[in-house]
Amino acid sequence: MSEEKPSQSISISGGQNSNVQIGGIAGGDQTVTQTQQIGTDGTEVQLTQADVVDLITQLEALLKSTELPKEQASKALRHLESAKEEVQAEEPDKDYAAKSLKKATTVLKEAGETVAAGSNLWKKIKPIVEKVTPWLGVASGFLL
């Protein structure tokens, strides 16, 4: 009676892997395949630092053109300015920029829940924020 071994396969290529542990039966042939695709259609364009600055500038312009209460608009603008300054740095701290942008979006979401002008503004701001998040290295859910 012959004992047939189950087939296993491991293949790791490209990307960055850390804290990966692969184990198996000693003496057995092993192959592992891990597939990871980031993006929706593979045509995602990488933003430059200047692109991100332009997008934050667009957010500032949108915010300045709304009828949000002065206190909320001023607070959100301060956070956007802080994010933009960090993005413009020679070696930007993307985590700091992301946190500043998150503070701005939080103010705007809260305004959108209480003021009709904020709700319309949020619909315009959300797509811009979604473009910036990959450059910052955060998921869009972090900011939205």
C-alpha cells in the first residue's frame, strides 16, 4: 500500500514580506503561493509630492468657498495648512501629515452632520481625500 503525500506549493515573489513564517513536514517538498494585488484596476497613478500639495490646496479652496460656520472652517483650514506644510518638507513625515488631514476631515464631517453646506462640501472633498491617502500610506478609511 503506497502512502500518497498531499501536494503543497509556496511561491513568494515581489513586494515586501516581513514576519512570515512558513513551516511544514521535514523532508517534504513545499511551494507556497501568495497573491496580493493593491489597487482596483492596476492603473493607479502614483502621486508626486507636488500633486499632493495641489490636492490639499484644492481642499483649502473648497473650504474657503463654503458657508460653514467661521469657527469650524478656520479650524479645518489650520489642519489642512499643517498637512500641506508637512507634505512640502524636504523629507515629509507622512504620518504627521495624515493625522493633520484626519483632523481636518473630522471637523468637516462633523460640520456636514449639522450644517447643510457642510454636507454638500463633504461630497466634494471625499474624492480628493481618497486620492491623497495612498501617497500618505494610509487607508482611505483612516481619513474618512
